[in-house]
Amino acid sequence: MTFETRATRPIEGQKPGTSGLRKKTAVFSEPDYLENYVQAIFDVIEPAGKTYVLGGDGRFFNDKAIQTILRMGAANGVARMIVGREGILSTPAASHLIRMNETDGGLILSASHNPGGLEGDFGLKYNIANGGPAPEAITDAIHARTEVIGEYHIAKDTAPDLSTVGQYALGDMRIDIVDPVADYADLMETLIDFDAIRGLFSRGFTLRFDAMHAVTGPYATEILEKRLGARDGSVVNGLPSPDFGGGHPDPNPVWAKPLVDHLMSDDAPDFGAASDGDGDRNMILGRGIYVTPSDSLAVIAANAHLAPGYADGIKGIARSMPTSGAADRVAEALGIEAHQTPTGWKFFSTLLDAGRATICGEESAGTGSDHVREKDGLWAVLMWLNILAVRGQSVKDIMDEHWARYGRTYYSRHDYEEIDAEIANALIGDLKGKLATLPGHDANGLTVTEAEDFDYTDPVDGSTAKSQGVILHFEGGGRAVLRLSGTGTAGATIRLYLERHEDPSGDLVQDPQDALADVARAADAIADIRKRTGRDAPDVIT
Ligand code: VG1
Ligand code: CO
């Protein structure tokens, strides 16, 4: 085996965002781009003699990137790489393999819900030994390293073909090619009441799971159709393709519209769900009803004890700050801790490790538990099926009962995409500049009661994350949050998150956009979004 050390120069902009480094595929596949970033990771984590998990969501460039990473791993002294067959691993499955094999971490190739293909996006994320995304101290060190990098190491030989499970080698580095689905599916069997769900399907319950041509196809087919007995064809768009069938694998009402339309139609199945490019997000629907992710988190937490993995109860609930307060009410009723973290799954890891949270969630269709250290789309779907099977009710009945008990927190997110970065930064900057003057201010009929820029101190390790989003509280209990996306690759995306709680005695059957119209107008009056961006409506409403 021969290795070579190649000279390189720092490439600007290799700064990880909310979830790893994401760039246009055309950028990621430029000479030295991937190599520089991988070497920067290796320089920080010192991989000699260590074991890592490696895999991705199968998007365009996944296969080539895996080859490069294997060759660089061997040249950097990695002892062993555990790789999903054909380089495929969903993000939660990768997190599980890291934990199950007690490895030193993993490299996950994905740009998640962003489109794939040469015109689309690519990404790379380093996860640590607990299976979770690297904390900011590490990603900051990796970024700093990319700014001074001068060389990288790579094997001259090619890596083995990845199509057959088995043990291989590249120089002294052992390569274990593993079935991407089996261990993950086995883990689900330990957490979820598969018998109850089998019973549900045998009684004629119907479901449609839209894998959106992305990584969850093989996972969903194995678990839902083969192990649980859902009717053949329940999983649609189940064959992963490198450009996700030309689609946008983001399970929300805009990009998964065909599924939503189907669930609202006359021949709707009992249950509908979808996942994203890398399998960590989920969308939940019942016949005639869309469950907003913040509500899904609250329902899963309130009913978690119905699943065997959580039969002893849950220890705490954590949600990202922009996620609605619906889950907090469940935590209060259960007498357990409720945590509010910045956006991004990495902030949940310390709470999960410390046993201070069992269930976590984000408004962006991310839900998960302490079984891995990533959000987990199929897990959420299985939790819902478990709950439906045990309670014997429809999704709609479960939501109605939940709201009747806890009240309903109306919620919606409005995204303004591909805004000129200067305009977006100035908008948020100006908003932060006037926060102190806002309390008492009348915003289009709603008075601001409080205005703050969210700073977070991790209650477990004391680390801090500053300025994670502007929160505006209004008279009457409404809340608006504004922040910029950290996962985009073109321009800036302004996210405006809206919520308002209605007590059980109030009107629980409003259209969310109507229920939130005054909060949206007030936020716009303060931040001037429409005028400054020149847009008269959001690009995406969830
Ligand atoms: C978005 C979501 C955030 C999520 C992140 C990664 O980040 O808002 O909740 O954790 O994507 O999810 P941002 O910075 O664009 O708002 V995934 O499925 O893209 O790994
Ligand atoms: Co994702």
C-alpha cells in the first residue's frame, strides 16, 4: 500500500452550519474541496488507531466521496471503518452503528432535505463517539484547521467495491461493509410494540409512507411492509435515487404535497408519513389531518409510555427554542424537566447523555429520543403507529383529545428563501439593534411585552451559544421568532416562526394561518420583512 501527501491550500468558506458543512455539489466536488475538509477533520480528531462509521444518503457524489474518505482514512492511520453497503446509511442508522459498535465517531455524507444532483447540494458531518453531531467546540476547531491547511494524506490504491457485505482491507485499515438496515430495524423492535402494530395492520389499517426517493425507502420497506405487515405498496417512492427523482426531499406540506393531497382525499388511508433525504425528519398525517411537528412532539411525549422502550416513563423533554411550547405543557403535566435549546440536534446530546431528556424535537419535523443521538424519522412514524395501535383511535381523535386536555398551540413557520444575504443580515441586525425599545410598542394592533435575543447556556456542560434567534412576545400570549437558516447553500433564508396558545376552553378548530394572522402581521410590522425582501408572501409555509 502506498500513500501520498499532496500539497493543498486553504479554501474559503469551509464553515459547518446548523448540521455539518453543506455546499453546492459542484463546489464540494471541486479538486481538493472534500479532501481539505476531511483532512481538517482528521487533523482535529487524530484518527490513528481509531474506528469510524461511514455512510450517506446516497445522493449524487456520495459514492465518490466515500472512496476518497476511505483512501484518506487509510493514509491517516484509521484502524477500521464500518461502511454501509453501497455507502448507504440513514443519519439515525449511522448514529446507531456508532453507538452499537462503540466506535470513536462517524462521518455522515448528506445535505439532508436539500435537493441532490450536480445542481443540488452535498454535505459532510462529523459525529462523535456518543453518536451525535460534533459540538461547536469541535466544529469550530475543524473550521479553524481548514483556514491553515497545507497538505492532505491519501492512499494511492482504490478502495474495495462496496456492494457486498463482508470484511475487506485497504492497507492496514480494515473495512467492514454492513447491511445498512438490519441493525437499525432490530433496534426499533426493542423500542416499539411491533406485535401491536402487526395487529393493527391485520385489522385492515392502511398507511402510505412517502420515502421521497431518498434513503428511507429500504428502511421503510423492510420495517413497515416486511416486519410489520403493511400492505405491499404502502411505501411509495421507495427506491433511492441520486437526485431524489429530481425532487426536494423535504417532508413538509409544500414539498410532500402529493402525500398531503392524498391524505385529504376521499380515498385517504388511515395514516400518512414521509421522511427526508437522510431519514432524520418526519411528517405525520392522519386521514384529513396534518399534524404540525411541534404537536407531534407533544403527542409522542405524552404517550411514550405506551411503547415498550419508554414503559417506565420519560425523564424530560427538550425542544428547540423556535419549536412551540406544546411539549412544555406535557412535561408540566408529567412533572418532568422541559428544556429549550438552540436550533440544531447537536444541542440535545448533552441532555440525552445526562439522562435529563428522553424525548426531543424540533419544529422542522425532527423528533427523536435517547435511542440514538440524531433525530429519527422512521422512529417517529413507528411511535405514532404504536400509539394508534394501543389507543385504537384515529390520528384526528388523538389530536382532538390532546388539545381538549392541554389546549392547542397554533403554530406555523414562514420561510423567505434565497434572500440576498446582505438584506437578510441587515434585517436581523437592525431588529437586534432595536430590541430594547420594543416592549410597550404597538405592532399593528398587538403590543410587544418582551423582546430578546436568545442566548443559551447548556445546563450540563456550561457551554454557551449566543444570539440564536430573536424572540418577540406579544400581549395575549403570541410569540414570533426570527432567525436565519444555517443549512442553506444559496443566499439567506429568513425563518419566521409563529405561535399562539389557546386554552382548552377556547376555539380549538381554527385554521392555523387565521389563528396566527395577527402575530404574523405584528412581526412584519416590527421586522419589515416584506418591504425589505420585496416579497409579498413566504416561499414555504409549514
Ligand atoms: C434546519 C432546521 C433545524 C434542523 C436543521 C438540520 O436548520 O431548522 O431545526 O436541525 O435544519 O436538519 P436551519 O439552520 O436551516 O434552520 V436536517 O434534517 O437538514 O439535518
Ligand atoms: Co435530515
